[in-house]
Amino acid sequence: MNSSYKNNLNYRDLLETITFIQKPKSILEIGILDGYSLKSFADNSDKKTKIDAYDIFDEFNGNHSEKEKLIETFKEYSNVNIQYGNFYELHELEDKYDMIHIDIANNGDVYEFSINHYLPKLNENGLLILEGGSGQRDNVEWMIKYKKPKIQPILENYKDKMNIKTIGEIPSITLITKIN
């Protein structure tokens, strides 16, 4: 089938469009790296949108965020709050959110934990956004090298219990909402 659309998925465009459509009043970002997705959220949401962004910064053994650099980059955004926070503990926060984005070297265990602990933290009509989810992403070098659990089987387990949509191949992105 012919299409005028090219096969290059631009993740920034996707995140900006999601933010534009969702019109979130609150966003939780876990895993900041250089602020790619955080900037998409901040630039495309209302200036009053509460955006809490967490990372473990240099505690991550690999590609990690630099807290001071991020604070400098986002200093003009009074609604963006950048802090230290561990993914496995942040679900204990009292707050609920309209959008939650998780990008922390995601694997099957991260997805399972996210579905069980972060999906309930969404407000009505909230959206959980996770990096990864495609079959190709499950087979990237580091997932195989470190024997990380695949994401696809987790999504298969939950496909009848929630709305799930995976977009793209590498790195791919998965959108999850509760079934109302």
C-alpha cells in the first residue's frame, strides 16, 4: 500500500503531539538523561502544568544524567521540578498524574513494575508512556548481553486488561491506559 508518510518515526514529534492532545495538568518523568522528553513535555504543555522529573543521575552505571546541567537547561521553566528519585520508590509518592513517562533502561521487569505500581498513580484518562515495547527493542545488544527480561511477554499478559499501543521499532514507545 502506498503512503505519503515516510517510515521515519520522530519521537519528539510523537511526544509533543501526545502532550498537545492530552493537555496534562501534571506529568511525572522518571529517567531524564539529557532532557529530550522532558523538553517535549515542558514546551507543549500549559505553563501551569506541574512537571516532576526524577533520575538517579550518576548512580546509574551507564549513560546517565548530569543534575546540574539539567537544572541549568530547565531554569526558565518554573513548572519543572528536577530531583533525585529512584524508580522503585517513587510510586510511594501521594501524588497522582495525568501523564507518566518512564525511560530507565526499560526491560520486562520495569514494565511489570510500572503497570502494577505506576498505572494506579494515573488520574482518570491518564496515560502511561514507556520507552521500548517492540520485538526489535527486546533484542537490542544490551538486553541480550545482560540477559534482561523481554518486554513483549509482559505486554501480551496485559493486553486484555488495559489499552496498549506500541509505536515504532527501535527504540519504540508504548502507550498504556486503563480500560474505563
